[in-house]
Amino acid sequence: MLKQRIITALVLVAFLLPALAAPRVWPFAVLTLLLIGTAGWEWARLNGVAGGAALALGVLLAALCAAALLGGLADVPPPPLIWWSALLIWVLGGALVLRGGPEVWPRIVPAARLATGLALLWTAWLALTAAKTIGVNLILSTFCLVWAADIAAYFGGRAFGKHKLAPAISPGKSWEGVWSGMLGALALAAFWLWLDTILKMDSLSLYLRLYMRFGAIGLIGMVVFLCAVSVVGDLFESLVKRSAGAKDSSALLPGHGGVLDRVDALLPVFPIAMALLTV
């Protein structure tokens, strides 16, 4: 399993890094468009849509992303209302859904579940593309916030985890893991601020932008907040899988599960980070 995970991760990185480094936005936009379209297919399957219908919804989501790309939304800043709408849905809607638990999710009208998921995936893709348009330093620093929080949460949870975070949704997660993840992200933010002062970057990092807008205390609060919504994204996908009786969103990525399993924590972070940067 570990060998499979490493090989799959290396293959993904081999595609991701050149797309990130490309001077034009379209290689990254097309790559992530394919991934988000696949995530849309997984989302449809997790919510009771099977066969060709699930594939059609994934293709529809990819087509909507392509329409946004061709329409110029990757070249100009999208309306901030998109980011703030995503923030409200993730924070308020996420809290309500997680409070209800896996038993409540199937009771929601299927069309509403499908539409909400596809809309959130589209918004996440749009935020990824917008961040890449601004600069590699911005998008990479945002990626690394989620990754640092996830890694620190894993090791902190294993070492200190005693109090379960959401046992009915994800029994392996603990409050100690969440706090460890936040500390890991804050340490990364401090390190990245230092990098911003000594290296010539193509753009300002997420952390420097937040520091310039909110000050040191505000930066700490915003990083903690983004870590919290990354946990919401992770738990939300776990809740949907549990309600569907699925271990993974699919088996497309050997050793990792599906695309949704890899990007669940990123989905709320990018649009919400873009919302904060409009303040």
C-alpha cells in the first residue's frame, strides 16, 4: 500500500509541477479541470447516481469549468460574491450538515445534494485558477497550508490524540490532531514570511497578503480559520462517504482512493482564501 501511495503521488506531482511552473494559466487550468470533472463523477456516484448519468454529470462539470476558462474568468478576477457565497455555504452549511451527521445527509433532496456539490467543486476550480493567475507563490503557499496542517494533524493525533473530534463521521480524528495541524500551519506561515523577505518571488504569498491586510494577530486568526475550514471539508466528504457506505470516493488513485479523497480539504480553503484577500 505504501509503495502504491508513493508511486501515485510521484505521478501526480510529475503532472502538477510543470503545470504550476508554466507561464500561462491554461496548462494548470486544464489539468485541474480534468481532476475536478473526475471529482464531479465521484460526487454523483456517492449521491446515488450510477453509470452513464454519473459520468454525464462529471462531463457537465468539466464543461462548465471550460466555459469559464473560455469566457475569460481565468484572466480577470471573478466577482468577489462567488468567493463570499462559497464561504457562507462552507461555514454555515457545513456546520449544519456536520451537526446532523451521516443519517441526515440522505434525507436532503437528491437534486439539492448534487447541485450543491457540483457548485462547490466549480467554485474551488475557479479559485485554483484565479490563484494561479495571480502567481505561483500565492497558490503554492495556499496548497502548503493545507498539506502542512494535514501532516501535523496526523502526527499530532497519533502522538497525543485522546479526545475524538467527530466519532460518528471520522473516528480516527481527534481534537489534539486539529490543534497540532493549526500549529503546523502557523509554523509554516512564519517560515514562509521569512522566505518572502529573502527570495524574489513572482507574487506575494498568501501569508504576506494576509499579514498586510490584517496584521500579525489577524494573520494568526486567518490561518487558524483556514485550517478549521480544511477540517470541515475533510469531515464533509467523510460524512458523504459514510452515508453512502463507501470507504473511498473511487479507486482511481491507487493507494489514495479517489480524487475527492485527495482534494476534500482543499475545496473550501481556496475560495475562502480568495474571499479573505478581497477584504
